[in-house]
Amino acid sequence: MWWGLLCALGAAIAYGVASVMQSVAAKATDTGKDGVDPQLLVRVLKQWKFVLGLSLDVLGFVAQIAALHVLPLFVVQAALAASLAVTAVAARFLGVRLGTKEWAAVAVVCAGLGLLGAAAESEGSDPVRLGFRLGLIGAVAVLAAAGIAAGKANRRVRTPALGLVAGLSFGVVAIAGRIIPSLAPLDLLTDPATYTVAVAGGMAMLFYATALQRGSVTTSTAMMVLGETVFPSLVGVLVLGDRTRPGFAVIAIAGFVLAVAAALALARFGEPDTSETKPTVFP
């Protein structure tokens, strides 16, 4: 179980560093037309920082899948919320210097993850019916429509909305990855969940890249973390039978709330001030 938690933390580190690198690349890329532009992914792939960030995402995804096969969804997704702590620290390269509040939030994230690790019970991949897999495909279609609509929204709504849709799409990826029973090539080719992972993952990357290009890294990432954490965790508990060790439910809830709330607090306090041309320093 503990090696699964280490995999989840490794994924969080990879995703957090990737977020900052992809943000830098996205902001250096031609904006193109308004709304969600699928060609944006083609343009950002010409930026070596985005490609390196994407490589980190792939490594993080492999570690996440490994963790999902031994830990409940709520533990893995809360651990991935720590990617926002990594993003906040790495965002120093964007001109943000962390202060006491930010470092305190990082410490609380770690404490929350520690509680989750103590409360978690090792999980396998519970079998689900075909209807559940088809339901995930329907969710992908709904999120695609929501992302396109978000891309056409006004400036204030667009970035958080795109980040949230990207997070929900990543949540679908996590759920689909959890229900894949085998990584054997033939099983992967015949399981609808495999294609759900591919399509939802591509959508999430497109919406997230659009949010990063037209907004701040912390706002985009905060909403993404919210979407990819709460939604799949609820599905895991209500549908997939995720549970804690006997008598540790309250500890697990406390750890989840602490980890996610502290990660989101980092987005609030680590927001760069785009109205200034010089780096912003937070007390």
C-alpha cells in the first residue's frame, strides 16, 4: 500500500512541474482564434518546454495508474492535489516568491496526505458492468460540449471554467484507469475504458492548455485540481466500493479535506499579479 502512495506522490510531483512548464510554453504560443482551438496543441508541441512537460505528464500518468490499482480513488486523487503545492513552489520561476502562508499550506497538504496514508485500505480494481463504461463515454461527450462552451465565455469565467472541465476530464481518466482490469494488450484493445482514457486525456490536455494560455497557472490548476479530486473520489466511494481501514473514516475525511483545502489555498495566495510588470512578492 505504501508503495502505491509513493507512486501517487511521484505523479503529483511530475504533474506539478509539468503544469508550470506547460504554462510558460502556452503563454509563449500564438493565441490563434477565440474559443477552444484544437490546433493549439499542435502549436504548443513546437515548444520544447511543453513537450518536456508532456513527458512528465506521461510519467505521472503511469505512476497514477499504478497507484489506482492498490489505493482508493480518494487517496490517489487527494495525493494528486499536492501537484498544486509543487506548482506553487515551481511558480517561483514565473516571478512568485512564497511566503509564510504558502509554506504553511504546503505543510498542511503533507499532513493531510499523511492522514490519508494512515487511513487507507489497499484496494484492487473492482469489476464494473458495461453500462458503467458506456456511462463514462457519455460523460466525455458532455464534458466536450461544456469545454467548448467555456472557451466562448467571457474572460472572467473562461479560465476557471476551462480548468474545471479539464479537471473533470482528468477525473474521468482516473476512474477509467481504475476499472481497467488488465494491462494485457488484447484486454486493452477490447475494453471501452481504454478509449475513454485516451479521449478524455486528450480533451483534458486541450482544455487545460487553453486555460493556461489565456489565464494564470494557479487559477487554472486550482480548478483542475478541484475537478479531478472531488468528482472521482465520490464515484470511488459511492460506486466502486472504496473504503478506509476500520475505524479510520473520520481520519480519512480530515486528511482529504486538509490536503485539498490547503492545495486550493496555495492557488489563492500564490496568484501572480498580472497588473504589474515586475515580479510580485507575497509576505
